[in-house]
Amino acid sequence: MFVGITGLGSVWRRRFGTNVDDPERFRRAAYFNTTGVIVNGRISRRRKIAGHVRFNGVGGFNPYYPSRIIGRVFECDDPCVSNGQNKVFVRRLAAKATAPDCFLVVVRSAEFGRMEIGAPGYKSEGSFLLSFSEWRGQQETMFLLPTSGWLHTRLGRLLIVWNNGHPAGCGLRFAGSMIR
């Protein structure tokens, strides 16, 4: 599956290899991205639905510059549920001309309005909710959204828009106007 990255969640974690004698253990670290909200001035997971996207230190991801993957396409495993969490594993950067099968999108209530997660018609068929955090009116959600998918918030229907099949110009917009 090929996934175009349009946004990232607010929370990052990392895990290094346990073999302290391995000179490559930091380069091969695993990095996990998920949703979060601000609680008492700090970002907290406050998850209602647990899940994450996993990147490795190899495969085209640079943990020092995570925003550089926005607008890029990656080869990923299909999403799964393991140990009660929704997960997607990002394998490697895809060739430049690769069209995505879906997009990783992050929706924050401050930008796009609150979502009624679980309500009928809140997401298009084929959309996969990876992670959902909520606290005192704040929400952050992370989805895998098909190229023709949509999401519904209290402010309206969000569509994924991309520039002539190229993910670098992709983003979410309300039906009828460009937001991002």
C-alpha cells in the first residue's frame, strides 16, 4: 500500500535497540507518531482510540526533520489492530512518480471543527481511524483516507485534494473551498 503523508500527529515517541554494543542501534531506532492534545500547557495523548504510525530510522525518514515527509509517498504495510491499538508500519520512501492509494491525514478540532467519532456518516467507506485524542473540547484525529475519501465535522465535509496526482500539493479542504 502506498500512503501520501499530508500531516503528522502531535506526539512522538522513539525506541532504540536494546543491544548497547550495536553501533547502529540509534540509526535503526523506531519512531512512533500519534495524536495528542494540550493539557495544562503540555501535549498529552489523552487517547480515546489508541494507535500510531511507525517509522524506522532507515527507509527515508529523518527524525531530526519529520516535517520533510509531508507531501511524500511511502510504501506501508496495511493497517492492522494489534494489542488493542490501530497501527501502520511505514517501510520505505516510494519512487517519486508513485501515486498514493490513500493519505495519512490529521484533523484538529481547532482547524476543522469537532468530529462526532462513531456517528453515522462521519467518515467515508474505506477510511481507517488510526488514533483519536480528546480533552476539554480539543480533538486530534489521525486517519488513513482513500484518495476519494471524506470526513465530516461540525463545520462541514472535508475532502482530500491533491494536485494532478502529485501528493506534494495535497491537503484537506471543506467541500467548496480550499483550507490548507
